[in-house]
Amino acid sequence: MSGLADATRTLPARDRESDPGTLPTFRAHARFQGVFRDYWEMAKPGISFFIVLTAAAGYYLGNDGPLAPLHMLRALVGIGLTAAGAGVLNHYVERGTDARMVRTSNRPLPAERVRPAPALAYGILLGSSGFLLLLFGVGSVPALFAGASLLIYIFGYTPLKRRSPAATLVGAVPGALPALAGWTASGAPIDVTAIAVFATVYFWQIPHFLALAWICKEDYRRGEFKMLVVADATGRRTGRHASTFAAALMLASISPFLLGRVGTVYFGGVLLLSAVMVAASIAFLSEPTRRTARRLFLSSLVFVPGWMLLVLLDKR
């Protein structure tokens, strides 16, 4: 595909325009790339990748025997497909509100580059493929957690955003359930450490999302979402929520060490990562501005890959 594009680009523009064979090929190739980008974007690859990361951490931490790479890969692909399906269905459901927001108005559906019916079919195909892969290739419990994540995201969190600020608390549940899907996919039963992993991912999402929402609050107002940041003119309530959940994140993330599942390297590293988030959330509480919100958001982006690396390095 890229070779064709490179070869076409080497032709002078006047030759591309005058050659009756080259121009349709060039246009078809560009059209294919555009369609691919649109369908890729609807799957929310950034969020889906984050979900796969947390599921991988759950799988690795829950696994007690020799690691089975193919089984783990099957589990992660299934969880990733389910998450991608949820992303596409979210694009489908929110296409009307997306059109009113600057940040989302150029998404494939509101920009009318993709029609609603194919998008709906695409989302159902991805989500059901992931669920069935987990159900028949990994296990019923991880399939249940991944399926519940999709359903809560689409039928719980998505409509609740237009009704109540509690949507953020509900939306963090489908974001954290894939960690339990990964944990149970390893064959481990749900125990206190599994709950600590779920809580870590859950509590992390609140300050992460509140920081992003504060940066984009005018867009959320245009979209008529009943988010906390829209109703909070001063930012104090948003800052208190972010600080409270950042502190809860610190307690949840060090719990695997207290439970003997990881070592001191993990403890020291995760304590530092969570302390940075606590400090950033307190700074946002003291001075709720886009600058302090951006710092909190960036510190939250560092936490998850750092946390996963520490799990990888220091699991007992």
C-alpha cells in the first residue's frame, strides 16, 4: 500500500492529472486510506490500547504458573476487540452530541464520512467477535467481565453523561473491568489482590478524566453534558474529587505489596508515581486552571505504563 503511494508521488503532478490510468488509481488509494483511518479512529485505539495494557497487567499478576504466551495473546486480543467494539458503538450513539462539540465535530460520523448503519454493524462485529473469542478460546468468566464492560459503557455511562455528574463514577467501572478480565483469564480466582488491581485502575480514571474534562469543559457545555466540570464554576469541587481519588489510588496501588504479591521495587516505584498524581491534584485544587489540569492529566498518563512496568519487574 505505501509502495503504491510512493510510486505515485514520484510522478509530477501534471502527469498524475493527465494520465488516465494513474489518476483513478491514485484517488482510489487515497480513498482507501481515508476509509481505513476513519474506521480505525472509531475503534478508539488509544483507549483500547490502555484497556489491553491493564488487562495484561491483571493477567500477569494473577498468573501463578508458567506463562502461556498464546493463551495470554488470545485473551488480550479478545479484550481488545471488545473494547474497540465499545468505542465504535460509543461513536454511533453520541454522533449527535459529537457534532455540537469542537473537539469531536470532525469525527467520522458527525462529519458524515461514515454512515450510521455501517458504523453500528462494525461496532457489533468487533464487540461480539471479542466476546466470542474470550468465551470459547479463554473462559466464560473473562468473557463475562469484558461483555459487562461493553454493556455498562454503552447503556450506563454513555446516556448518563447527559443526565448526571455521577456518570464519571459509573464510567470508571467499564474502564476497570478489563483488568479483572485479564486476571481471571490467567486462571486465578478473584481475591483481595484482584480487587486491589480493579481499584487501582478504577481510582486512576477519576482524576485522569476530571483533568481532561476541565480542559475541555466548554466543549462539554456545548454538548449539553451534565458533567461535574460544567456545573463547577470555580473548580473547587472538581479539585476535591480529583485529590480524593488520587489519594485512594495511592492506597489501592500499594496494596499488592502489602498483600505480598510484589516486592519493594514495585512499592517504591508505585508510591512515587501515585504521589506525583496526588501532588498534581492538590495543585489543581489550590489553583484550578488549564495549566494545573494539564499537569494532572500528564501525570496520570505516566502512571499506567509505569505501574505496568513495575508489575512486570517485581512480581513475586
